[in-house]
Amino acid sequence: MAATLLALLSILVWSSLAILNSRVNALPPFLAVGVALCVGALVGLPRAREWRVPPLTLAVGVGGIFGYHALLFAAFRIAPAVEVNLINYLWPLLIVLLSPAFLRGFRLGPRHVAGALLGLAGAALIVSGGKLRPDAASLPGYLLAAAAALAWASYSLLTKRLPPFPTGAVGGFCLISGLLSLGVYFMGGGGAPGTQAPPLQALDWLFLVLLGLGPMGGAFYAWDAALKRGDPRVIGALSYLTPLLSTLNLVLLGGKRLSPVAGLAMALIVAGAVLGSLDVLKAAVASFRASRPR
């Protein structure tokens, strides 16, 4: 029960990522990512002793967290937020599809292939806008969002192959990722050539801190703790709530418009993810029933 609550907490917090990011949209991606992740590292400061992990574990953690957020924040700046958000949330489906490549004992069946086709259809619908010719101006952003989804799925699967590490180590991942982002920014890679970032205002700091305390910090710890305490099949299935909640937040709280095409794409992506993990959901239900006292 505790694992489920932790997983739901992290999913709920993650659903605020897109809308909080939209509040700092004027900032260069690497600057925003760097500050937010450094704030996220402060959440784990009381357990800083656990930040010392083997080099391979550190490389996977930093590569996943830094790579994912850098790609996603860049995508949000050059393509429509709702569409980028939906493409990004192909990662639950990618976790299912890539499991055989990363983990032993996993095979792809007809349901996985059908789910992949539904998810790809949803992504294609977003990219094309329902037209035969996709919006060329937004295509780079869509590709970055897809790369972010791939990065997070790969990170999630790779951590399952690593030796067990304490949840507090996530703080070290965040700190190094944040410093790396800031380093890239200050070396000139954070904004367009010849431009200068606007000075950070009080509201900018507020939303960056909220990002670090929530979807780019606190949620990582809760997610890791949930996976360590509960059945990863059940927790993974719960992640399909994230794209729904995140997109609804953008529409209801962020003032974004959910077009009929985007709505259909969201339905296809979620349906594909659920279909691709139907065997996992059935196994989780059977396990739950078997564990109930009679």
C-alpha cells in the first residue's frame, strides 16, 4: 500500500512538470534545467552520504536525468506544449517495447506490437496535425520530445540492471546533472548565439524552486522508493495516468487548447500503452487477488 501511494504521489507531481515549465519558458533550457535540478538535489541533502555510488550507476543516473530534461525543455521551446507533452509520454510504452533489449526474460507478443502501432499512430497524428504534410517548423521539437521519451525509458530500464543503490543517491544524480546543465549554459550552449538570457525575476525563481522541489526533485525520490518497496509491474501500470493528468493540467490550468486531433492522439497513445502492458496488468491483478486473505 505504501509503495502504491508513493507511486501515485510521484505521478501526481510529475503531471505538473509541463505547466510549471511553461512558466519559465522564456529562460534558456540549460539554465532552467540546471537551477531546478540543483534545487532538487537539496531535497536529498540530509542523505548526502548515500550519494557515493559506483561510477556506472552514477553515469546511468546522470545520463538519464540530465539527458531527459535537457531534451524535453528544449522541445517545449520550439514546438506546441500539448503536443510535445503527449509525445514525451510515449515513455511508458517504450519501457514495454525495449524491455527485451535491456532485460533478460522479457519477450514481445502480439499485444506489445499492437500497442506500439497505436502509440506510433498517436505520435504520427501529433506530428502531422492530421494532415499529410507535417508542420516542418515544429518537427525538431517533436523529435526532441521523442528523444526525451527514449532517454527516460532507457534510464528506467538500465537502473534495473544496476546493483541496488540507496534512494538518497538520486540527490547526487540531480546535483551533477544540474551542475552539468549550468556548465553547458555558461559555456555558451544555453541560448541562441548573440542573445542574452533575461535576468531572473522573482516569479522565475519561484517556479524554478517549485520545479526542483516537485517534478524535478521530490518526485524522483518518491518514484525510486516506490520501486524499491512495491511490485514494479503495478507501479509501471500506474504511470499511464501521467499523460492524462499532465495534459489536463495544461488545458485546465495552463490555458492551452486541446484540439480534437490532440485529444485523439492522447487516446491512441494511452490505449497503446495499456494494450502493450495488458499482460502485466493481468498478472498484477492476479497477484493482488492471491494475496488477499480469505
